[in-house]
Amino acid sequence: MNIGAASKASGVSIKMIRHYESLGLVPRVTRRDSGYRDFGDADVARLAFIRRARAAGFSTAGIRELLALRAGRRPARDVRRLAERHLHELDARIGELRAI
């Protein structure tokens, strides 16, 4: 599917798909003879995962770690450590917001 269809299916804007591609969060997809990107179901699932991680407040570095964990290249204890670290960061943000 082209980038517009991938955007609609994943809930990620075309601009952000290009941005994530430039950051390496989304691997460069193959291009058709016409030059258009050709996204597959796995690409759309990855984009949707990134969208959910961003909505949960994960940074780009955190998302990169989550993607590595999702790909099975990291042990489960690392998943737990990453989630706990993120919860501590969120708690700190909540404290800062309450102080304001």
C-alpha cells in the first residue's frame, strides 16, 4: 500500500511516517517502479505501535528500545525495567505539573 493508505491504516500522519523513517524507527520500505513507497502489513503494525508508544509518552530513544524488545532481541527483564523507568519518569512529570 502507498504512504497515504499506510497513514490511514496506522493512524500516523504522512509527515510523521517520513519523520520516523528518517530517524530509523521505520525501516526504509521498498519502492514501486513509480517511485511510491510500498508499505506492508508489518510496516503498518510497526507504525501503529510507534503511535501508541508516543501517546504513552515514550521518547524516541524509548521507542527505539521498545521496538528492539518487540523484535525479541532483548530479554523480558529488560521490558520490565524499561516500563518501570518510564513509570518513574511519568511520576516525576506529574509531580512537576502539580507543583505548577
